[in-house]
Amino acid sequence: MLDTCALLPPRLSDVLFDLALEGLYLPHWTAEIEDEFLRNFQAVTGAATSGGAARRLGAFRAAARMRHEIFGHMDGSAIARVPAAVDKKDVHVASAALTLARFAEAGVDKVFLVTANLEDLPPGALAIQGVVTLTPGGFIDALHVADPERVRRALTRTLADLKNPPYTAAELLAALALHGASATVKSLSKAWGVAPAKGRRRKR
């Protein structure tokens, strides 16, 4: 499950959805997360108009084949399962992740909550109910450990798609490093023969 803070950064979300298109995981989120995305898109990306938010969200939905939305997480019984350690404003996020875990196939599916907000969504709080909480970078690193070749293919696709303006391998590695995917950056930097770019010249 992808929290709003995983969807908003442009290069991070490019990577996450290319990893999904490579078949490495199935992305899910909620209507509430979409609302947060639309409200915060301009501030985070510096977009001149709000129209880009709807287009971006449409691309996410298409990449997920419209199978992304989690339902039932706002029911009283679902909310009651959220641990007290979760911040009140993020109860809907935790409840959605727990709902996803509740309907996951035992022994087959593994549910991750991908969020940069570990302070309000502490990993230990949801682990006992079957949800692994990771930062975006930690999640990318976990996928890289599981299947490094497919992760490399996905990121090669990301670079190929970023044409207007072009985004270099060094810039992409820097963006991944910014979001904490240190093991993936180290591996790809060696494979590509490129060091991460220094500085923050573009939105990531």
C-alpha cells in the first residue's frame, strides 16, 4: 500500500510504478489518499496548474489497472483494529493497510505499507497484524534484494521514459539516494558505472 508521501515525489513515484509494471508488486491506495494527493500536488511538485495532479493520478490508476482502491477501511470495526501508537490523523492509512492484510492470502501475499512517515506510523505497531511498514527507499531495497535484475529493468525503463526533459542515470540515482534506497543505489551505480549526481536540481 502506497501512502500519499510515496505518491507525491515525481521521480520516486515514477520508479515505484515502473517496479509495479515489472510485476514486482501490486500497488494499492485509498480514496482518502487520492484526496491528499490532489490537495498537495502543486505544493510538492511546483506545478503551475492543478490539472497535472488529475493527469498524474490517472496514470497511477492506469498502471494499477484500476485495481488499486481499498474499501471497507473506514468501517468502525476496521478503525477499531488500529493500534493506539498510530497518530490520529493517520488512522485511515493504518486501517487501510490492515484491511488489505486481512484479506490477503495467507502464506502467499505479503503486505507492505510504504510511507516516509514512520513517526506517526511506527513499524512495530502494525507488524503483529501482518503489515510490514517500510520507507519508500527501504521498500525499493527490499525489492532489489528479492529480484535485482527486474529492478534494474524497471529503472532502465524509468530513464527511457523521462525524455522531456531527459533525466540522467546520475540524477535518478541521486533521487533514489534521497529517498533512502542506499543498497539499490550502490548496486546500480556499480552496474551502470555512474555515481549519483550531487545537489538537488530537480523535483524528486
